[in-house]
Amino acid sequence: MKKVYNFSAGPAILPREAMEAGSRACLEFQGMGMSLLEISHRSKEYEAVVADACAIVKELLGVPDGYKVLFLQGGASLQFAMVPMNLLGENETAAYLNSGVWADKAIKEAKLFGSVNVVASSKDANYTFIPKDYAVPADAQYFHVTSNNTIYGTQLQRFPESPVPLVSDMSSDIFSRPVDVSKFGLIYAGAQKNMGIAGTTLVIIREDWLGKNKRKLPSMLDYKVHADNDSMYNTPPAFAIYMALETLKWVKAQGGVQAMQKRNEEKAALLYGEIDRNPSFKGTCAVEDRSRMNITFVMNKPELEGAFLKEAEAAGLSGLKGHRSVGGFRASVYNAMGLDGVQALVDVMRNFDQKNS
Amino acid sequence: MKKVYNFSAGPAILPREAMEAGSRACLEFQGMGMSLLEISHRSKEYEAVVADACAIVKELLGVPDGYKVLFLQGGASLQFAMVPMNLLGENETAAYLNSGVWADKAIKEAKLFGSVNVVASSKDANYTFIPKDYAVPADAQYFHVTSNNTIYGTQLQRFPESPVPLVSDMSSDIFSRPVDVSKFGLIYAGAQKNMGIAGTTLVIIREDWLGKNKRKLPSMLDYKVHADNDSMYNTPPAFAIYMALETLKWVKAQGGVQAMQKRNEEKAALLYGEIDRNPSFKGTCAVEDRSRMNITFVMNKPELEGAFLKEAEAAGLSGLKGHRSVGGFRASVYNAMGLDGVQALVDVMRNFDQKNS
């Protein structure tokens, strides 16, 4: 079968090694004579999976002491609500940066629980850039930022200075580069981009923020309950956590997040270089905010976009259609995408331009 | 490798066919040249998985018109909170039957949102029976019952008559027998017993109950949001839903829930027959409430329990240790367990008794 390059925004390309490990574990796990899918989450074999997954997260990101690593369910969308539910009192304020539709949804959920100060927004410009000049109030409980905006192809190149701890949705670029975790009170990320499959959500939280707010919470929505039970308050999404472990083992084997950063910069340089050079294409967002994970571009002659997409698909390039709110194309080049996939895309762009100009 | 019989309470034994389908899908899905783990949840191939999973649930349970089938995350434990959050107003009352620790947890969560009337409880008897003489108030919003109590080995043989719609946690016996869905306002079940792997939760809800309560809810905790988006409000737990589909396809191929009921009655008759016949063993709960899913028993000489467990494990019988609050043994004989597994257990019980009496 022809090689397919998967440029989907998420669920997304995973390391082949991780998918093969998952496939084997579906049949037999660690000589138990049973599948990983059917063993008790209280077995010593499975408890080691969760412990190893937490340990590799800490190792890869250099998580300092005083933080708890959790694997939860519900995606980033549930975190939009859990963050303010746990961290924002009714009479308190949290600061939010509105840099995309996911940030906007996080803001909407936070308003159910307390005061929200949107320090800046690029909504009126269809989120084509990340706002930079703003002040974060010193009395805010936290400052929420989205590290990478999957739909618009923008990314925080540096996390902002803030008088209060950052909370960040890193769903679409976690483990793609080093991060100074000590600046954050809480980091969350749905797994289905750089970290494995849909069905689990990573949360890294300052231990002194557990039980921060005195609101009465349902057990499953209380970070402290999950922390006290090491992510095993109830049956965890066992296979999804295993896939996170296998994916992160691959990241480590490649050289960790430093190596990922180099790999991602090389891919981005190749593709943005072609977008800027090729007369048929152009980028969609502010150059200084360009994402290294989701690379968005359109054609100078929009009427050719259908034909280009067809040629790309014929060449085995899958998932390139842009989000409806931006149009054109989006090449998601997460950690597991190799330079060869980006080169294959660049080749199709060159050929298409030569034929059509 | 020696055949292992998996008697775990959950995650639990699954049909071999489902695990093999899962293993293959990890590598390649439907000729796409990609793994199921990495394709977009918006692809037509994956959207068909969710649609097929909803359709087979409706078919197997005979779900009438006017109900919505949802696949959510968070397990039954999150439903303990979502049910009252969505269905119980602050000044309203819901009725609950306390037949086990999971019912008790559901009651605790419901109290955060409204008035709870516990119509009966067997807590003081360590839940060794299911209470039967009680009245359900006609002004209750719903009457919540746990259909099967995994820990104690009790099961509702018939669902109670009730002046108000039932809400039922069917996590550990759904699809094990026919159910008259029209008596229920809402049914929920974590998937990891009869329905697949941990990581997704089935909810079947009366459509006229969507948006029933006017409380302001976070989007991810609002049944109406999930119903309006056909379980795709955010990225669903894609692999877990696929495993539910494959597990339910197996149930259908065996003859549906009627065939499962017959199979489960045969297994239960064989094992309870041995427990009652064998002088070394005895059951732990009221005979009329005995579960066909989780069969609990102890030894008349408790000092022999360690030795019996060892012999059982040596014979390839895994997961038989009873829950700490009951002690002894628990044989979980969900749909996918065959009569051969139960026979293997009965053989070990006979041999052990003969050697030790």
C-alpha cells in the first residue's frame, strides 16, 4: 500500500512504534496471557503503566518538585470548566488572552464561575495574530493562555511575562519544545496531537493549588480528588494512557523535547520557506506568530484550491483541508511527522505551481 | 501459552473477535493507509463508527423513538454528578435506592444539587441484599437504582415499579439481558464490563429530558450539548467507542441480549450450583438477589482462602480475589466469559474440596 502522510489536526499522526505497541497490547500484555484492554486497572502491571506515564512526563518536561501530574478524561473542553471551577472564586478575577476559538470557549466557561478579564483579543481580526500589548492585573488568580492555536496556525513563541501564575492549554504543542513549568500554575493538554490518542487529558498542577477554592465540587471535577488517588479515583482510560506512555517513550528515544524542537523547526522552515517562495501560495497569519505545529496557507488564486487538494490527496497527503473558518490548507506537522512528509508536500506545491503558472 | 480465564470485575474479559479487530485497527483502518488511532474524528470513516455504535445500541436494547444514545467520557462516576446536575433542581427531590457503594456515591453527588430521598438502604447489612419494601414519592424527579452491584454480587432481578421514571446505573450488567427502556428516563453505563474498554460511558436519555433543568451548566456537563452534537461536541474517545461497536457486534452475532441472558443464566446456574453443593464454599448474599454477572463466595474455613486462590491462579483463573469489603472470591462472568471458564473454576473448587475435606 502506498505511503500516506497524515496531516490531520487531531486525532493526528503518531509514531509508528507507538501504534505497533498498541496493536500488540490489544492481544497480549507483558506475558499475562491477557490483553491490556481487559486487565484490571488495579493490577500491578497496569499501575506501572500509569506510574511510568507520569514519570516520563516529569522527565521530558523537567517538571519541578511541588507539581502533580494527572491523566483525566473529557479533553481540553472539560478543562475549560474545571480550571475556573477549581481555581476561581465567585468574587475573584481571572485573566484570559483571547487568541482563538478554543480560548474563546475557555472564557465562556470561566464566566460561569467568576469574573473574567479578557486582557486582549484578536477575535476581530479572525485571530490572524496573537495580541501582545496588554497588562495582566496583579490580583488575578491566574492568567490563561493558549500556547498554540490549531485552527489559525499561530503559536506563542515565548510565554508572556505575568505577575500571576500562568494557566495554559497546550493541547496542540505540548512536548514539541522545552517549557519552563515553574512559570505555570496549571498546564493541560488533550492527548490526541503530540501525546497519543483521544480519550485522556494531561493535567500538570501546582500541588498548593489542589483544593485552592472552597467551592463544593463533584468528586470527578475536583483536581484534589484525582491527585489524592493518583489518577485512579475511578477506572482510568487505560488504553489511552498506555498510548501516551508509548508515544512519550518515542519522544524520549528521539532525544526528548530539545530534539523535537529542532525537528519541528526544520519542518517549519522547509514548509514556510516554500509558502513564501512559491508564487501560488501565501500564509494566513502574522509571520512572527507562525505556528510550528499547524501551518496554514491559502492560494493566491482561490479557485485553484480544489484542484490542489486533489493533487495532494492523489500524492498520499491526507488531512490538508483547512478549517472552515480560515479556508485553504492546514498542514499539521506534529512531532511524529517526519521531514520526508513535509518534503512530499513541498514537492506537490512546486509541481502544482509549475503546471499552473 | 496456557489459556487464561479472566474473571476480573472490570476492566474485564472481552470477546476475542473485538480485541483482534482493535489490534488490526491500531495498524490500519478500512484501507485508509492509516491507523484508526490517528484519523480525524470528522472523517467519514470515523463518523460511521459513532453512528454504527449508536445504531447497534438501539437495536440490541430495542430503544424506542424519543431517546438519544450518547457516548461520553468520565465513567459512571461522572454520571453520578451529571444526572442530578441536569435533572434535579435545587428545590426538587430525587429518590435513590442505596444498594451498594456505587449507589452511595451517586447519592453523595446528588446531594450537591438538590434534595435526595433515600427510599431504602441495605448499607447496615453490608449490602448483602437489595431492599424491597419501600415507597417512591410521586413528586420525585426520578428514581435512581443500580441494576447490578459489582462488589456485593447482587442484582435487581426485576426493575421496581415506580410512579416516576427510573434512572439506572447499568455499568456492570448492561447488554446481559433484555431491558424495557421505556421505563427509564436515563440509563448510563461505563463501558469496561459488558461493552468494551474503559474510556467511554454510554448514556441513553429521553429526548424530552434534554435541557430539563434550567441550571447554567458547563458545556461538557450538559446532556443537551452532547445530544445536539451527536457525541461530537469535542473529540470523542475514538478508540473506546470503536471497541464498544466491535463488542456489541459480537453480542449481536451471538443472538443479541436474549442469547446473552440464556448464556449468563447457564453460567450462573453452574457456579451457584457448585457453591451451594460444595461443603467448602458458601455464597455471601441473599439467594433471591444473586447476580448473574459477579458471583461472590467465601470459604467455610477462611484460613484456606489463600491456598484456594493460589490453586485457582495456577490453573489459569485470573482476577478471582474478592473485593476487600466482602472478602473471599468474586467471579465476574460477563457476557464474554464462556461456560468453559466457569467449568474450569468449578473443577478447581471440586478438586480443592476433595483434597481438603
